Amino acid sequence: MLLALRTLNLLLLVLFPVAWFAPLMRAGFNLPLFGLSEISVISGLQELWGSDVALALLVTAFALFAPYLKTIGLALIHFGLASPRISAALHILGKLAMADVFLIALYIVVVKGVGFAKVETAWGLYLFTGCILASIALNFFTDRLGQQGRLGAT
């Protein structure tokens, strides 16, 4: 079980950066001559840094740092380099990352309701959401192994 948790967690270290550059949505004007622009976490952050630094910092913390730090923390626990007691803090990081997915979904709903813009979800939103949910599940199963005293086993 621990080997599976380790493998899946290490896979997230690769999948998170892919999800950051993958298109979350396609957006544009609801007019025939205008195409849709793909928006990713990284391209959205680039735009935010130019217009609203405070929001850019917040989104960077939620979308990049929170999930990646959580994944690194779980890897440290899995390989016996950190105490399982940090799991509670990692759980909070997972919730912060999930808040970012919620905000993206909320933006899509708001823009679709306006009517003059067109927004379509893209495969990157599902990948990013899947990575966050997988990270939360890995944290849950890591906690269970720790409670059973089997976390130190290889």
C-alpha cells in the first residue's frame, strides 16, 4: 500500500506542472469572427501580475504553492524524512488548493451568465481538479496508514 501511495504521489509531482500549463478553459467574445483564447493557470497568472498583484499572489499561493508543497510534504512522510504529524498542515494546504478549483468554476459560471462572452471548459481543468482530489485522497490514506502504524514499512 505504501509503495502505491509513494508512486501516485510522485506522479503528482509531474502532473501538477502539466496541469498548470494545460488549458483550463477557452474564452472569447460571443461573435462569429472572434476565436476562443485558451487560458491556463500560468497564462492567467501572467495576466494577473500585470493588473492585480495582490490577487496574483493569492492565486499563486492557492494554485501553485499549496498543492506542490503538500505533495512534497507527503513524499517526505512516505520516505520517512518527515513526521506524520505534519499531515494536518498538509490537509489544510489541500483545502486551499481546492479553493482555487472552486474559484475557477465560479468564474466560468459568472462569465457564461453575462451572455456576451463564450467560455468552454478544457481538459486542463479536469486534470488540475483530478490532481487536487488525488492529493486529498493520498493524504487521507497516508493518515490511515499512520494510524495503523504501518507508515514506516516499505
